[in-house]
Amino acid sequence: MTEFMQRALELALKGQGHVSPNPMVGCVIVKDGEIIGEGWHEKYGGPHAEVNAVRSLEDEAQVEGSTVYVTLEPCSHHGKTPPCADLLARLKPKKVVVCNVDPNPLVAGRGLKKLSDVGIEVETGLLEKEGLALNKRFFTAMTKKRPYVILKWAQTEDGFIAREDYTSKWISGENSRELVHQYRAEEDSILVGTNTARYDNPSLNVRFDIEGKDPLRIVIDRNLELSGDLKLFDGSQPTICYNTQKNETGKNLEFKTLNFEEELFPQILENLLQRGIHSIFVEGGRFLINKIIEAGLWDEARVFTGKVKFGKGIEAPKINLAPSASMDIGEDRLTLYSNSEYEKRPSGH
Ligand SMILES: NC(=O)c1ccc[n+]([C@@H]2O[C@H](COP(=O)([O-])OP(=O)(O)OC[C@H]3O[C@@H](n4cnc5c(N)ncnc54)[C@H](OP(=O)(O)O)[C@@H]3O)[C@@H](O)[C@H]2O)c1
């Protein structure tokens, strides 16, 4: 039933910002048309959704004969926790329904096979697109072997991201800035180019009383010319500086060399994936964002357009795609672009 899977998807979302690089997963146990148990994967390394749903019951024997709705195929391998497929196989629900088969090669159909091998009915593909959208970061990391990339910038009504003197205050309003902090809390990392670090001196942390962890900060600085006094280098939050000069790891600050003679962004993607980073929020500037757009290595763009006009300055990047949505955020207009097959489109179920 779609409504039960919808509930499992809602529960899964509660794990946002807490479970990466694991996928977000929700689980609902249904008997006689009623939800009797619910759970979700709450934090990385903690129990999976199925385990939490079973624990929410008075007695695990209630699972027998039930239908279990779980947004992602139950795992079949021993990771940080024992396999959920084994748990369900032992507790004998009548049926297990999932949105998506797990793309992780360690699972990939094996969890479902464990269930069908003991006579449990298995259904896949219920709210499939919603499941893919929920875990777009995880699916991108598994299938494209790179983190999910979200571009963000604020532009004036006449299409500039900064003035000629590189200043860019105040293009967008308070509501937009608050939303950006929410967006930061949802991703594993935030990346900026050298000039953005130099001229804007951003903190790239999560403020506005928004709950969530501060993402990994990443800055590009080819010849280590940026001042050590910038907020990015204050050691308050994990930070990586990609450069050509040194490899060095200090408290919350790592310098890592890459080959700047070759395209840099693909190397950044590869290095971050190796570290278990599944998403990057790119906060400019123009040079960096244009490089990423040219390479087609982006999944979403979130563009805030303010009411102010600069007349001249640094032109905003342009995207050659129709927007997927747009909405008012306070006085500003937010336009969304999607370049990912995992972005939400209704599945028609
Ligand atoms: N309105 C907004 O939303 C917004 C957001 C961010 C920034 N800004 C404004 O944008 C301006 C900066 O824009 P920008 O285009 O000059 O700066 P940027 O993209 O932040 O920095 C450009 C520099 O970073 C290095 N870099 C960036 N991407 C690279 C890549 N893929 N490969 C190799 N090197 C790369 C290069 O440094 P080297 O030349 O040293 O190699 C490049 O010259 C500032 O005025 C800032 O205020 C506005």
C-alpha cells in the first residue's frame, strides 16, 4: 500500500544529516491494515531502520505474518550491525515491500534473496522514484562513483554574483540566507574557489539555530596564497585545502596536493568519495561553478535571485536547462535546476 511506504519514506528523512555515508532508511510494520511498528536509521553506525521498527513492538513475535515496508532492500552483510535480512528471515513476516534494491555491491539483491529463500513474499519498486530521490546522494555515490553535487549562488535581478570590486553583499535577503544554512546542514561538505575564500571570507558553518552538523569545508588554493587568518582556516570545523604545495594534517585542517595541470574538479570528487563524502554543496564563485557546469558534473542548482541590481560586475553562471521549479523565498526568487535522474519525479504508483 502506497500510504505505508509514504510513511516509511517520511521516517527515513528524519535521518537526514545524521547517517551519511549510509543511506536514509525508514521501516513500517503493518498487520491487519494497521501500523504496529515504526523505525528509521537514526545515526551512522547505529541500528538500521528494520531493527528500530522491530524494537518499537512490544514483542518481536508480532512481526510474524505482517507486511514490512522498508524504503531500501534490507542489508545482507555484517557491517557495523548484523544483517537486517537475517533478522527478518528469522521473524517471518508474510511479505516485505521495498522501494529500491540496494545498489551497494555488498547487498545488491542478496538481502531480498535471503528473504525469498525462506518463503517470505518480496515486492520491489513501490514508490521507486521517491526512494531514489530520498537517497539521491547514496545512489549517485554508488552508481556514478562520485559525490552528489549541488551548485548554489545568489544573483542580482540583472544577473551578477558580485560587483566589479568582488564585493557581493547583500544580494539575497534574510530568509534566503537562513535557507542556505539549512541546505548546508543537509550535505556532507561545502566547496568554494580561491577568490570566494579571499574576498568573502566565509565561515561555511551552520548557523540560524538550525540543527545539524557543520559540513566538511573545502577550499581550492593552488599556491597557498590565501591568508591563514581567513575564517576557513580557524580550525573550528574539519577543513581541507587542495593545493600544489604540501600534504599536511593538523587539527581540523588538512592540506592535500592535487594535480592542477589536469582538470581539478574530477580529482576533488575522487578524493572526497574515498573519504566517504557523498555530497558537495558548491558555494561559488563563478569560475569554479562554470568549470563544473562545463564538465556536466553537477546534479542540482539552487539559484537565488534578489531584487537588487548592480548594473555591472561579475556575471552569474548560466544553466542551459529549463528550471524544475521556482518559488518565492521572502523577497527573493529561488529557481531550482535538476541534472540528475535521481531527482524526484512522481513514480505513478
Ligand atoms: N553571489 C554569490 O552567490 C557568490 C558566491 C560565491 C562567490 N561570489 C563572488 O564571486 C567572486 C569570486 O568569483 P571567481 O569566479 O573569481 O572565484 P572562485 O571561483 O571562487 O575562484 C576562482 C579561482 O579559484 C581557483 N579555482 C576555482 N575552481 C577551480 C578549478 N576547477 N580548477 C582550478 N582552479 C580553480 C582558481 O585559482 P587560481 O587562478 O589561483 O588557479 C580560480 O582563479 C567574489 O567576488 C565573490 O564575492 C558570489
